[in-house]
Amino acid sequence: MFSHPSLSKCFELIDQVHQQSFGKNYGLLLTGLSGVGKTCLAKTYLARFPTLCTPEVTYYPVIYVKLTETKTATDFLIQVVKALTSVIGKNANKAHIVQDRLAVLLAAHRVQLIIIDEVQECLTDIDGITSQRMAKQIAALLDNNPKVSLILMGTPVASRLLKLKYGKSTHRLKGEEQLSRRFLSEQKLYIIPSRCECWLLCCNYFATEFRFPPFTLDDKPILNRLHVATDGRIGLLTKLFAIASTSEHKNLLAKLEDAYLLGINSSAYNPFDTLALTDKDIVGILDSREFD
């Protein structure tokens, strides 16, 4: 990964939680806007711990689970189970049975860390009994598997997990069920600001991945246009370069102009249209975003 203070701090915290460096098995919740780099961070960390296949069993030091719509606590647990096996077993509609099966699987496959992405999918629109049950299962996941660390990732909505309220503000989750005492404080991933070395490193990281020539400080105009197009979000930058890499245009701006229309926005102004937007216009857009 490229160097960026927000990413570097979160990456280090994931490693500390994984190693249980704080003397106890605390969980960690990472939040950030969509596309800010949570999944990229998770996949980068996951790549450091490859699976080990033996004739008897496959060992997964770190598993990654991307939640889809999760209506019940059992749904949540089953999605974690499916990261290890496609065999769910009988009585999969009972959370405590699935929890026990998961504990056996985690031990058998020597799992050290679970990273759960899109964790906001397990929350309902209004805090209530469903959210309470989700919180209880997450707490049980930590309590029943003290050798397995847990990272949760999600949009800012996911921060509700550590401060759930039910009905009135006085109706709080009981102390013994609170996740907050089992977790470190919420950490946030931020977008990368424009016109800094971090943005140059970020663009070069994905340029290299998709076989584009690296950028230098002399490429400020196109670096600025890339930031306007993606708002400094890693997810959008990845998408932009991925689509641009398939373009038959020889000119990079033309490749990016087509990629923006195809993959990001086909109705608004195009930041890579130099006739519609001059370099000065682009700088003005960046200034309005960062200083207003």
C-alpha cells in the first residue's frame, strides 16, 4: 500500500488487534465513507497471511467476510461460517448452534483474525431488538473465541454498533451486552486530500497496478483532475483506472474521459474534458471543496 496517515494508522491498529497487543482480545471498528479505502485496506492486510493447504485441512490465518443484507443474527453468523465451509449443517436457524459450529471451525482452521466488511448491513434503520441481537452475537463471537481477533468495517452508520439506543435515549443496551467495552474506540478512514504527496503516491500505486506510466509532480494538472473525478476516494480511483485500462485511446486524458463517462458519471461535467474545464477551473473546484 502507499503511505497515507489515515490508512497507515488503521493498518497498524489492525495488526495490533490481530496480535492482541493490548493484553486482551479487543475488537476494532473502522468506519469511512463508501470508496474511501476500507476494502482495499482489508484485502491488503489479508494478502499478508496466505492460506496453507494440507491434505487434511486448509488453514486460514485471516478470513474476510463481506456482509450482504443481514436480517437476523443467525444470518450474520452463517455468512461468517461460509467463509470457511459451504456445509452449513442442521439446525442452521438457531443462532447458538451456529455459534458453536463456528467456534469449532475457527479452531480447526486455525483462524487468528476475522475481518467483517459492510457491517452496517446487520443494523436495522431503527435501533431495536434486531440490532440488539446482532450486537449480542458479535459480543459472543469475541467472548467464545478468545484467540480469534475481530475487525469490523463499515460506513459511518456502523458507529451505532458501539452506542446502540433502543426507543428513548434512556433505553440503552444492558452493560453486560455492550460492545463498547469489548472494542477499542472507533477509528475513521478519511479521503486523501488533493495536491499532496499522498495523492501522488496513491495515483502511482493504481497506475502501476493497471500498467499506466507513473506520474510525477510535473503532472499536477492531471493529478488534480483525477482528484476532482474521484473526490480522493480509493474505490473510485481503482474503478477509473480499471476501465481506462481497457480503452483503445492512446492519449491518457482521452482514456480517462471515456472511463469517467462509463464508470462514474455519464450526466455531469467531465473533469477530463479540457475544452469544458481548464486547469484553472479544476483548481477552483478543488479550492471550493477543501476551503469552503
